[in-house]
Amino acid sequence: MSGGGQVALETKRLLLRPWRVDEASVQREMWIERDPRVPPHRRIDADGHPTIDELEQAIRAEEPSSVGLLAMERKGVGDTIGYCGLVAAGQGAQGVGGPELAFELLRRSWGQGYATEASWAVLDWARSSGHEQLWASVWEWNTASRRVLTKVGFTETAREEAMYGTNLVMTRQL
């Protein structure tokens, strides 16, 4: 954790830190790359939203907090490849409480263990922030993300049938 209320987490290969405005293009690239099975409100819409300007505004509006999605920067390379963090999403299925673990990487960074490495750091952050439990929501078809969640100790606790497929709710005690 760095000073001034700004969170910075470090792993062997990664620095997780607040997003910088000039990284809005990385966020937009993730929006563009999303699987077509992802619900439409999480993909670029027909009018091209969110735009880079809209994403820049969202980054500027972020306030320091004990939850948040941190930019995932590779040490030594200095490029931003995705995010990992906690979402104050309220409750998952069947009243599962606490923040939600979330992560997403640019496709060129898939399969290299970055999501797992970042998730371990975020779990430590959550524990040190006083959270007792985390949950995560993942589409049944998203086997890579399900594998990451299993590696860091999440277990499936519920299934929700949604308009866009089966959503799994996974939980982990801290």
C-alpha cells in the first residue's frame, strides 16, 4: 500500500496500482476484445461507447478506496495489460456478501499466470483491509477465469440462469 490512500500492490512480476488517464486506450482495447457472449452492456455499443474520452473521465472520477479495480502493469516492461481488484458489488446469489474479485487481461497477456498472480495479491489486500469473504461471478463458458478462481481457492456456491447463459457464483473465505 502506498501513501495518500492510494493502493499499490506488488508481486514478483506485477505492479497493481490506480489507473492513469493516459491508459484509457488500454481499457477500451479490453472492451473491444471481449468475447461476443459477454452481455452487450459490457461491450462497445453500436454508437462506439464507451469512448476513450468517456473512459478517461471515469478514471479521473475514481476516488481512493479499500475497493477498486487496479491497473496491472508488468514490471521491467512498464506496459499495462489489464486489471485486478475488488468491486463493491453488494451481494451475489443467495445473499453472498462482501466485495467481488474481478480481473481482466488483454488477450496478448492470456495464459501466462498474470491473473492468478494478481489475484493472490488482491486476496492479501482484501484480508488486510478486514474483509472476511470474497465472491466472484463468472460465466460457465469462461473456463480460463474459472481455472484462475479455483487456483486461488474459490469454490462454486451457486448457479444463476441469466439471459446470456449460466453465471457461476464462487466464494472464498479469507
